[in-house]
Amino acid sequence: METRPPLPPFTRESAIEKTRLAEDAWNSRDPLRVSLVYTPDTRWRNRNETVIGRDRVVAFLQRKWARELEYRLIKELWAFEGNRIAVRFAYEWHDDSGTWYRSYGNENWEFNEQGLMARRFACINDQPITESERRFFWPLGRRPDDHPGLSECGF
């Protein structure tokens, strides 16, 4: 049976670590890599879409990152208990016309005993921004350790 440490029940430190690992995976923009942190039968609600299963996660993420270009994400732990973690996040991206957006939201996660995410519920709002309002400038990929987090960015 595959496992994805850290495993529940979460401590503050392990919940922060799990949040950063999720951020790093999403910033890779590699749908297969991201899908492997979820159970094979994972259930998502993302905006107005329901996604069930890893194959659907991969397809969803392929569509997402074909549309959301130069995607850069920061996640921050909001709360945790037992096998559940709540995070808040913001990410910046632009569409194919060059319009920039900052998307804000919250996610609720539930993990199985092996540390795989079984359920993910996301609420997201998009705000058009000008290029001069952007705040996330690291090279595409993992956010550098010295880059400010959400709170430090004033979000």
C-alpha cells in the first residue's frame, strides 16, 4: 500500500509540512505528480466541478494549466485536526490574451491513514490584476524558501 508522509493524525509541524508539499507539487504543474498524492478514488469539488478518481484529476489539471499560464501558487495552513487540514491559498496566472489574475481560495482536505488525500473541497475566486500588481515572481516551479508566504505578502 502506497503512503505519503507525513501521516495523520497531524501535528502543527506535520500539517505545515503537508501544506508545503502540496504547494510544491502544484507548482510543478505536473498533473501526474500531483495526482499521486490522492487516493485512487479521490473526490474533489473544485469551483463548480466534481472530480472523482486520479485519472480525472490528471485530465482536470491538464485543462487547468493549459488555460492558467505562468501559474505560481502559495498555500498556507489555516487549521488542522486529526486527518483533516484546511488551507488558504493565492495563485497568479495569465490567460492566453495576457490578462493577469490572482485567484484566492480555501481548501479542506481529508486524508486516509496512508497520508493520501481522499477528499478535497476548494472554493476559489478570481480577481483580474494588472501586471504591476503581481507579487509572485520566482522562476516557474517550487517557491523559494526565502520568498514570503501569504501572510507576509499581506494576503
